[in-house]
Amino acid sequence: MRNTPRIPARFAPILFGALLSVIMVAIVSAFVLAVSQGISADFPARWLKSCLTTWPVAFASVTLLAPWVRRVVGRLTT
């Protein structure tokens, strides 16, 4: 990892939101598609379309709501 390019720490909240939203969208959209429409030959294409359609909403939501959620959790925990 010596010569691995690193992202500056100031971008950590954006990177966190991007990674978390990508993972969640991939998992949830696959599950919802499989349950609601079944798994067929065109499942990967439908899944990819679903991910690409919903990821911007998930990314914006996670990025904008994370600070508020952290404050709420801070107030609810000891």
C-alpha cells in the first residue's frame, strides 16, 4: 500500500456516503427485484438499471442525513 493513491481526509464524509449508499442500493435492489419480479435471465440488467436509477437518491440521502442521525444517536446513547 506504499504507492497507493490516497484520498484526503476532508473527503471522508463524501466517500463514506458513496460507499455506504452503493452497498445498500446493490443489496436492497437485488432483494426487492428478486422478491417482487423473480429471478430470470434478464435479472442482472434489471438489477443494474435499478441500482443506477436509485443510487443518486440514496447517496444524497445518506450524505445529507448522516450528520443529523449522528446527533440523534449521540443524544440517545450514554
